[in-house]
Amino acid sequence: MKEAAMAARKLWFVRGGVSIDSARQEIEPGTASCFGPFHDAATAERAWRAEMRRRVDTAQHRLSVLEVPRPGGESAG
């Protein structure tokens, strides 16, 4: 299947918060954030970079780009 068709079946989100443990498994209550959905990985990465620049002074703040299937499964797109 073409790459563009596969991308049409996915959504991207930027999510994270301030980690309270060194393994980054737990997020400090009240600091969680989620941005999106984005319809392509490049847009999600730009949003990730912009948010990380805003939070550069908070060493424990972590954000990641999350890729998920678009609701509707294989028939979506």
C-alpha cells in the first residue's frame, strides 16, 4: 500500500507532562498535556518542537509524538 494511503489511516498526537520518576513512567498530577490530532507526522513534530522550546527550563518535562490508528480502522481514509 502506498505511504500516503497508510498515513491517511493514522493520526498523531503530542502528549506528555512533568515526570516524577527517573524512568518517566509517572506524570505529576496537573501537568499532563495533549495536542492534536495532527494528520501527518511532520506537523506533529513541528508542534512537539514548539512545545519543547516553551518548556526548555523544566528539565523533567517530557513530550512525545504518539501515532495512533484513525477511528474507523482499515475502512477509514
